[in-house]
Amino acid sequence: MTARRLPVRRIQGPQRGPNLRGRLRLMAVLLGLCGVALVAKAAEMQLLRSEFYQAKGDARFVREIAIPTSRGMITDRNGEPLAISTPVESIWASPRELLKHPARLADLAMALEQPLEELKARVEARAERDFVYLRRRMTPDQAEPVMALKIPGVYSTREYQRFYPLGDVAAHVLGYTNIDDQGQEGLELAFNDWLTGKPGAKRVIKDRLGRVVENIELVRAAEQGRTLELSLDRRLQHLVHRELQHALLENAATSGSAVVLDVATGEILAMVNLPSYNPNLLESVPAARRNRAVTDVFEPGSVIKAFTVAAALETGRVMPDTVIETSPGYMPLANHVVRDIRNFGTLTVTGLLTKSSNIAATKLALDMPNEHLHDVLHRFGFGELSGSGFPGEQAGVLTAPQGWGVVEKATISYGYGLSTTVLQLAQAYAALGNGGVWMPATFVHGGAGEGRAAIDPQLAQTMLGMLETVTGPQGSAQRAGVPGYRVAGKTGTSRRSIAGGYEKRYISVFAGLVPASKPRYAMALMINDPDPKQYYGGLVAAPVFGRVMADALRLLDVPPDNVEQLLAAAPAVPAAAADALTLEAESVAEALDAAAGPEMQAADGATR
């Protein structure tokens, strides 16, 4: 039997414990290295790259926001406000934030006075954006209840809205601004750069909800727009508007324009168009916002005869008392017939203006070269811009003299075949009152430019004396008279041009100067489409001049230059004298024989 071998158990020596000291040393080394690394990183962040990390932090909470600024004020020549900017609040939202609180949309819609569905659709359509206007240009009182709701993601920003104290009285001159306060029409557009301020900027800290919690620094101070002082006189603007409106109603006319100028400087003291619009509401159609006194041209009729006479006198071939035969009241001309409204018989050159004779004007024109008549008209500003710089201004039409035939020359002599604006017409008459010096027009007080000689000063003085007869007892513009003042002026009546010729509707015109002894103010006005029963310039337009200037001269404290008349207290022109006031023959139908055949249409503008 084999004996079983028992396992041998080895006896081991005493066991060693764990090396705690070594481990502690290792841990200390590791912690030391970590500490060194942290110190090194902190040193890098705080010392070496502090600006970089500061910028990274600021990018998350620091924002640069704009400081709104107001548009410059527009005033009249006396400092009275014509356009001012008032502070308003615009409510905007961050759709991302606002849509996290859909239950608040109903309260917001009610506060904004908007339909809930419309507001919700607008916000949801921009759900991925951070900005959307909810309502702009609210008054501070309107915006306060909205912000009091403290709806997350809804904010307010300060803006400015333009306000025009005169409303429709000066609308066509001033124009208006858009919702971003940028000029869109009129002088608001022409002087937009001058009026527009420069927004400032500041750095702020915002919280996660976008609210400003701290102002850090001012980056750039806001600069307000500069004040624009116009040449307009607010009082005269009101006065002209009132009288022009009265004339349109009295004569059932469709529209009208009037301009008053300072004779010596060319400054525009008043400019009115009717119908007008309210720039504070802008509910009118764009066509109603057109400044027709500078943008619309028309054939002026007999007011041009003053410059035909000036051109004739300048040649030296005639004098104011030179006799012109107009009998028998009509004049054959190249298969046409020029007519006066009646047989005036023998007239002087002065009588041409007094009676407004087409035949006499035609004879003077035919006795001078085409180039000379054209040159004189051009010197008085016809066919060129006025110099006002108004947006959309038209230069009118004055064709080259080389293309004038005898019929074209005849019609130009009494105001057809050329076109002008009301402003140009006022400028031309102002030149007669300014010693023959034509001044560029300006809307800026103190902004007078350099004038140019249109005619000799002595000739200009002679013309004033001749034009005074037009407003005298034998003239066609008695109703333009101003008690106590001498008035020089000229009436005009023309038929409205249409495609292919002229219609039997009229334009009534008057242009004049006061006081005639030393003119200070020139005024031209046009009334479009008055009642066909009474359409002559002496009956429709001249009375407006008389009423405006009677009040304006007193308002501006201009001393009378016709004291004798004032003391005599001459009665007003009676209604029975209406026949004497219609001594005009400006319309083509009254000037040329309608039975003259096809060429008549050519002279009439239809097949020229």
C-alpha cells in the first residue's frame, strides 16, 4: 500500500505594510504640479491674455446700443416752428423669448390694441429671430401700460416723430418724413443731410433677458440735427392760404398756386398750393403732395406781354408813347388771324399793357429778331430752373428761336408756345422791381445768391410805370389795387392745353409788385379751371393779389406810397365795371380766327 504524501507548507517571513510615505510623496508631487498648472493658467488669463478673455466675457453680456437723436427743427424767418420732432416709443420683441410664454400674448395684444391672431402670426413667422417691431410711434402714455405688463421678450425703444404745426398750410413746401424720420418730399428731402442728427452709442451690460442692468461707458455722444431757418413768413403763409382758398371756393376752381417773393433777395416768403394735404396724417394720394408752384408748368397768357414790351424797348426802336395801330381789331398773319377782344384802335406801347392787346404785342414781336426776344425771356429766367433747389422742380419750356415761325413768334409774344411755373413768373416780375436784376430763388433765410442783370435799371423803372396803368382806372386789373399803395402788375388768361390742342377751360393768372414806387414784394398766382362764366385774370386772380397785399403790407409795416389815394378814400370798383375789367384777349380762341383752316390748329398747338 502506497503511503499518501502530505503537502509541504512553506513558512514565509514577516509581510511588509503598504508604502504610504511614497504614495503621499507622489500625491504631493501631482497636486503640486496641478497647482503650478492652475497658477500658470491663471497667470496667463489674468496677465498675458486678460484682454482676450475679458472680450469673451463682455461678448456674452456687454452690448453697444444706439442713443437716438432728434431731427433738426425747421422754423420760419422769425423763429416760429414749422416742423419739430417729438419723442415716441416703439415696442419690439424677441420672438425666441416671447414664444416661450404664449399665455401672455393675449394680454400683449390687448395692450397693443391689435388682434390676437394677427400678433401671434407675426411673431410666429419670425420665431427664429431676435427682433421684430410690434408697434411703432406710440406716445409715452400709450407705451407705459404695455411695458407695465413686464412680458418676457417685450421691450421699448425711444424714437422721434415729425410734427407739423401748420398742417396743410405749408405741407407742399415742407414735405414730410417716413417712419424712420428720413425726408421723403419737399424741403425735408432737400435738406435731409442738414436736418438729420448723428445717433450716439453707449456700452451697457444686459442680463439674460436682454434688460440693461448697468451703463458702462459712453462710446459716442449723440448729435442732434441742425435747425433750418426758412425764408417763409408763417403769417404770410396763413394769409395767402386763406385768400387762395376763398378764391377757389368763390370761383368754383379746381386748384391754385401762389408765391410771394422778397424782391431784393429772392427769398420765398410764402408758397401755397390748393388742394393741400395734412403731413401729420398722410392719408392723401401721392399726386396731392406735389408742390405745383414749382413742378407744374402752364402757358401763362398775357402776363408775358410785359417782357415782350421790355424786349421791344430795349431795341430802341420804340418808346412807351410810340403809337401802334390795332384797328380793326384783327390782324391777318400767315393764313391766321390775330384778334383782340375788341377794336382798341390806336394804342401806345403803354396802352398795349393797359388794354392787353394781342395785335400790338404781335407787331412788336415781329419787329425784332427772334434771338433778341428769346434772349430777353431767358434773362428773366424763363426756360431755366429758379435756383431754389426744390426736389422735382421744372424749368418750363422756351424753345430755341431758330425754330420760330411768324405764328409761333406771335403766340409767344402774348403768352402761348412757352410754359412756366408760378415761381418762375414771380421771379421774373421781381426782377422788374429789383432794378432789372434777376435773383435766384431761395427757401433759406439769409441764403440769397448772386443776381444777374436782366435789363437796364432805367428800363426796369420805365416798365414799372407802364405796368401801374394796368391796375389803374383804364386797366384790366383794377381789383388788384391796394388802398394807399401803388401797384404794378399784369393779368393773364390762357386756355388749358391738352393732347392735340386746347380745351375750353381756362387758367387765370396775375403777377404784380408793391409798392410800385420802390417794390419790396412780388406775387404771382395761378387759379386753375375757374367757372367758365367768369374766368379772366382780372376778375379771378387779381382780387386775390389785392386782398393778400392789403393785409401783408399792414402786417409788415410798409408805409403807404400813395397817400393821396388813401386820403381820398376812393370807393371799391363797382360790379357794374366788370366789363372794363375784361379788357383781355389771352386765349387762343380769342386771338386767332377759328375758321382759318388746318393751319389754325397748328398755331393752336394741335399740329405744330
